[in-house]
Amino acid sequence: MILALETSCDDTCSAVVEPDGRRTLSNVVHTQTEHARYGGVVPEVASRAHLERLDGVVQRSLSEAGISLDEVSSVAVTVRPGLIGALLVGVAAAKGLAYASGLPLVPVNHLEGHVAAAYLTDLELEPPFVALIASGGHTALYSVDQNCNMLLLGETLDDAAGEALDKGARMLGLGFPGGPAISEAARGGDADRYDFPVGLKGKDKLDFSFSGLKTSLLYKLKAMDSEQLFEELPHLAAGYEAAVVEALTRKLLRAVDLQDASTVVVAGGVAANTLLRRTLEERCARTRTGLVVPPPELCTDNAAMIGAAAARSPAVPFPEYLSLNARSI
Ligand code: KG4
Ligand code: ZN
């Protein structure tokens, strides 16, 4: 079994995954609540919270899987990209666990982890495919080849999609994380009441931009008093959410065209968004494109996806793994 750890941001995660990376025996996620009052993740607070929680989370993942450390064959851990202090907690813990149990260590890239959540979702899925990763820290399109190599096709030129949702939510006076908060506020709203720009809409390139959308919301809010904002909130939230979804959908389908791809994988926290999932289901059905979107709990940060990626990555033996380091980018 693979024991996988993930601590790149504000979720303390541990999972047990089968060696072929297709089935999860346990997937424990502790979402740090300490950040809510700051309206965003505070790196030092995240590192400390990981330190306090990780041991317990690992124990729980083993007991929920019904196994002991003796039955673990490798330890996997996210080494990049992410908050450096947060990553270091996971990497140090993974090294300690591997060393104490005489196991190899598998370093995993967080983005490859997000994509690998798709292998836990569709047991038949094999590359090649086009992948969209839309999270709080990243928004990018990749072509994934037979050997799981990820070729960057396009990425955001400014904010990530999740970041745009988080910032939009903050402007609207909503909670954190902003993605689910905006969806909630958008209920019953008319997405067409306000005109929000879809970034780089007309451009043939596969890059994204969300800064114009943010500015557009800012100007709309400046022209409103608090009473108007209260009344207009559902429409503003719906319009803002729809613009993010449209930008992601458009570029993904353009990538499918350009790559002549038959399957797409959508991953990262924003892939948990109901409107995005529905829109992609409709449009992919129309173009007969295979669509794999993991269930919401495998879209947001978790360690099962890290275990799934580890199953397709080389393990590093002792003592080489002792010199492995975390990297923020
Ligand atoms: O992948 P993730 O959990 O962490 C990073 O690696 O960044 O993504 C977190 C992002 C946040 O910006 C959050 O607002 C967004 O994903 N998110 C959502 C939803 N759930 C989380 N965005 C839209 N709809 C959701 N249901
Ligand atoms: Zn992530």
C-alpha cells in the first residue's frame, strides 16, 4: 500500500492508496479553520497547524484503511509547488516515516497529483488526454502524453480561477473559500443581469486572464450602496461565477480542438464547482469528448490524489531521499 501525505496549502491530508493507484482505502482531510478570519491562507499559521495535526491525520488514515505501517510499501509526499513552510512539514514527516519503516519515498508534484485524481475516478482512464487544472494557486491547460508527461499548453497570465473566485467573494463580503461561497450566493441569481468580461475570449491562445473580471466587479460595487449590494448580490455572484466558468470551458474546448483530443480531465478545487461540471458535461456530450471530473472531494486538495500520482512515479530509496527538498514553485 502507498501511504500518501499532502500539506502544500491549508489542508492536512493523509491517505492509503493501493499500489496500482486506482483505489483508495482511506482519504483523511483536515481543513484548517484558522484562516477563515483572515479571509485567506496565512502561510505561517498553515505550517504550525500542519505540525500540530499531521501525526493524528496519518494515524487516522492508517486505522480507517485497517492497516498498520508494516503493510505500507512506500511513502508518497507532495514536494512542490506550494507554501514552502507547509510543504516542509509534510516532507520532513514523510522522510521520518520512510526512514523508521525502511521504505522508499516517492516525491510528487501537487499538480500531477490533481490530474491523478482522475485515475481514481475512471478506472479505465489512460493518457493521452488534455487536462485542465483550476485551483486556488494554478490555472493551466496541459497535454498529458502516454508516459504521463505534462506539456503546458496555456496558463493564467494573472490570477488563478480559484483566486479570482476567492477575491471576488471577498469584494462581495462573502466567506472563504470563495468558490463555494459565490455558488451559494448565486442561487436564484440571473447571470445575465450584469455584463462581466470573459478574459482573453477572442484570442486563439490557450492562456487565461481573470484580472479584467475582478476590476469589472470592483467598478460595479463602487457604484452601489450597501442596500443595492444586498439586493443585487445573487445576480452579481451568478454573473461573476458564470464568467469564470465560461473562460475555463472555452479554453478547454479550444485545447481539445487544437490537440484533437478525445478525452479531457478537469481537476483542482474549482472543478468541484457545480456550474462548471454541468456546463462541461453538456458541451463535451455535444462534441462527443470523453470527460473525467473527479468527485468534489477528490478535486479539492487531498492525499489520495498524491498516492495515485505516486503509483506512476519513481520511488527514491534510502539514503538518496534524505536530500530531497520541498520547493515553492
Ligand atoms: O485545489 P485546491 O483545494 O487548493 C489549491 O491547490 O489551490 O483549490 C482551492 C480553490 C479555492 O480557490 C476555492 O475557492 C476553490 O478551489 N473551490 C471552488 C469550489 N470548491 C473549492 N471553486 C468553485 N466552486 C467550488 N465548489
Ligand atoms: Zn491543489
